[in-house]
Amino acid sequence: MANKDLIELKGTIEELLPATMFKVRLESGQIVLGHLSGKLRMNKIRLSLGDSVRVEMTPYDLTKGRITYRF
């Protein structure tokens, strides 16, 4: 899958879950399950409630995504 197939959306962290998983509320109001990307894990970027993030999602499953950036 190429990067052009990904959907990038902005959202805010709603809930912290175990194993670096998060519930993210998108700008559209939808809540998705997000996990940290490798770069965020490698650089030990911490996320907390209310943080604004960018989420990449595949068009095949719009209920899960990868958190790629924290604003």
C-alpha cells in the first residue's frame, strides 16, 4: 500500500488505554482507536488527554488509525 492511499485527519485524545493505545475523537465527531507510530515510540513522545494529534487511516478500516504527529 502506498502513502497516497492513506487518509490523514486531525483529532484530540479522549481516553488513554493500555499498550500505547488511545481513543481519538476526530474533527468529524467520530471516535477511533489509535496506536502510536514507530517514530513517536522511538523518540518517546508522550501523549495525554486533550492533545491534538494527526491520525493516518486506511480506507479499508475507518475504526482504527496510526497517530503520526502531536501538535
